[in-house]
Amino acid sequence: MRQLAIDALRHTYEAQKKNAEYMYNNNKEDLSKLNLALTSWVDANQKLTAIEELEEDFDFYFSK
């Protein structure tokens, strides 16, 4: 169950990044939409990085 929840989070943030990339690539003339796309991409990327770091720590401490 734990792994299913982690995978769901990963999927959510990967989808958020893809959506942000689409927005960024298709709204080059609208500065506010570019900024929104960048903000969304950074948010998702940071959360994916955090998940990876936390999972590595969890594996290190609890897989022994």
C-alpha cells in the first residue's frame, strides 16, 4: 500500500511537469502563462526530488 501511494504521487508530479512543459512551449507570447508554467514545473520537480531523497533515506534506514 505504501508503494502504491508513493507511485501515485510520482505520477501526479510527473503529469504536472508535462502539463507545465506544454504550457511553456505553447504560450511563448504570454509572460504570465510562462511564469505560471515555470512555477508549476519547479514545484513538481522539487517534489519529485524530495520523494527520491526520502525514499533513499527510508531504504537506507529501514531495509536492513
